[in-house]
Amino acid sequence: HVVFALLSVFGGLVGAAFNQANVIWSAYRMRPAFRSRVSGVMEVSLIALVTLITSWPSSFLRLLSTDVIHALFESCGDGSQHELRTYIGLCSTDDQGNPEFAPVTAGLVFTLLFAGFVRLFQMTITFGTLCPAGLFVPSLFVGAC
């Protein structure tokens, strides 16, 4: 039960950090100096560029968030779409070619944490812009990582 308590504390801290970063970013965006230099179309274009640049380094971020969330919660056994999970490093094959869970390595843990924090950053900068990005699926993504 201690693990779940620690998970809930960590989730609360991440949520509080998101709220605080969002308040700071929104206050900066609402300044007249920012609004006079950056139009809504330019802001959305810059956000799209930042999203592209920050998503490309990780295979978890290149794919659609819903596909990655599904991959994180499904097994690697026969009958599943283990090819996607193999591509992103969650599944591997044994000596007989059967799919199995990939071993937990520091690289995999780092990749998951990196993907979660990048999505958290992307949610922070897109919230409140003229681009309707939503929060539900990215929040699920951060929680799944």
C-alpha cells in the first residue's frame, strides 16, 4: 500500500507543478508586450514547431498519444499488437520468437520519464492558447508514463 501512497503523492506534486507553471506561463502570455508582438496564428505555429522538435527524439512521443497509452496498458502476448510495443521498446521476443515483456532497464525508465515530462511541458505551453489541444489524453499519457 505504501507504493500507492507514494504514487499519489508524486501525482499530486506533478499536478501542483503543472498548475504553477501554467499560471506563470499564462500570466506571461497575457502581458501586452507579448500580445502586441505575437499574434494568435504565430503563437499556434510556434507551439506546433516546439511540439515537433520536442516530440521527435523519443519513439513514445512520435506516435499518437492514444496509441502509446494503449501500448502501455496491454500485454505483449500473442493476439495483441505487440509490434508497436516492440517498436517503442516495451516488448521483445524470446529465443523461440514469442513476444514477451522487455526487461526493465535504466534506459527504458529514463525514456518513460522523459516522455512524461515532455508531454507535461507541452500541455503547459498549449493550455489556454488559440489551439484547442485538450488536457485529457495528454494527462493520461503523463500518468501512464
